[in-house]
Amino acid sequence: MTVDAFRHVPALRQRIKPAEASSLRVTPEVMAAWDERARSLGREAGWRQSDAQIEASCRQLLGGIDAARDLWIFAYGSLMWDPGFHFSEVRRADLPGHQRRFLFRTALGRGSPELPGLMLSLEPAAGTCQGLAFCIPPQWRDIEFGCLWRREMIRGSYRPALRKVATPQGEITALVFAANPAHPDHVGELPLPETARIVARAAGFLGSNREYLEQLAAELQSLEIEDDYVTRLQRQIADAAAD
């Protein structure tokens, strides 16, 4: 019997991009295409972690998780609308002790060497980050989690960890991609006017930094999630543009 992945949140059925339609489903072929793009832009070979590094970190993470159990992924940014992997279930989810912040400079997807952008991550903070949780069943783990891991760990910007997450259907343990403060691109939480100035101007091959912010805000609104940081950042950019 086929189980409906959207049974808990049917309204998301038309909002989440199917994996097969995603440009962020990072197969080895997609990674090779990104490497070619990087070379054409004059990037050095070390612009990302090597395949061996990515594979080793993936094996290390999965080695500590029971291979027979479902693997849950907490989504707080673009994974909410474009996960890039197949999943058997999606739920609303709350992660305590963290908040969304634009914490990493990036000269890639939504930034350039001339105008670096800022990448969203999770920072330990008071309160709760509301998002979604996606389930990858054991039989899909090798391929689907591999696509996710290449995407999220391409630069080693995150520090993945298993955390307790609350959902309306009960507490689960989910993999959380939180900020890696030891990474050289980690700038921490900048003053809001500076963050707004960077996000308003930066763009890369995936689109503009501001477009990403607007997609994030639209998704949060559709989920009826209030995020004061995102709201204030949008307002700051709009006010600056009006001056």
C-alpha cells in the first residue's frame, strides 16, 4: 500500500518541488556540472570539499544511526520548498534552542566574488525555530541522503547533529544542519542594516540573495510561521529601497 507523504500537511502538496524537478538534487552528475561551472568562473579546485571528504563525513554520520530506522531531516530554509530528495513523510516541526540567521558569506549560488551574499543557517539562541521535518526511509537512504549530503556539505559550512524535534504527531530525532562557527566563511550575526545591505545587492548563478529571502518569507507565511528576524530583515530592505 502506498502511503501519502503529505497526509499530515496536505496543503504542502503543491508547494514542495518534486525531487525529480529540482536543480538542487545533487547527484554526482550535478556535482560534476557545478565543478565545470566553477572552473569556467576561474575558481580554484579547492572551491569545495573533495568527493572523498564528503563521502567520508557522510559515512561517519550514518555510521552512528541505526540503518533500519527512518532518518528525519529538519528543514528551516530552502529545504522546506525544494528538498531535492524523495521522502515518505513530511510534518510540521519545532526545534528548540535555535533561530534562523544569515551567518555565512558566500560567493557561490546567491553571491559572487565581487558581491558576496549571505547564506542562511541556524544559530543557537533562545526560543524555537519552526520548520518542517522530512522522513527518508531506510530503503531510500543511500541515494536520497547522498543527494542531500552533497548539497548541504559541499563547503563544510554546517555542523550536522541529531536533535530532538517536536512535531504534532510526536517527538522525533532529526538531523539538523546548524552553523559551523569554525568555518572561515562564518561571520556570525551581523547588524541588521549590514545584513540587509548585503542581501539586497548580492546575486549568483542560483539567483539573487533577496529572491531567496522573499521565497523564505513566502514559505513561512504559507505555514503561518512568525519569524521576527526574517520580517525585520525584509522591512529593513524595503525601507532602504524606498529612501
